[in-house]
Amino acid sequence: MARFKRLFPGKMGPIGVAIAAYDIWRRIPPRHRRMLVAEARRHGTRVAKAAVERRRRRRH
């Protein structure tokens, strides 16, 4: 848990989240990055659709 707190200290705004995500992305080896991008292309629409449905259910 200490490592997580070091990467994300306190409350962060959108810029802080973007910088932290970029920092984490840089630490991932290039081969694994390519695998993550391929999986995101394959499953991204499904995950986005589920998130929209969850939000709709929560609002009503």
C-alpha cells in the first residue's frame, strides 16, 4: 500500500491523474504496452458500454 500512496499522494486533479498515468505507462516494458493496447482495442467497447449502463442504472 505504501507504493500506491507514493504514486498517488492525496487528492489529485485531472492533470495529476494524467501525469501519474503517464509515469506508470513509462514504467511498463514496451512488449507489455503493446499487449495492453491490443487488449484495450479488443475489449474497450465492451467495458465502455458496461460503464454507461452502470451509470444509467445508478441515475434512475
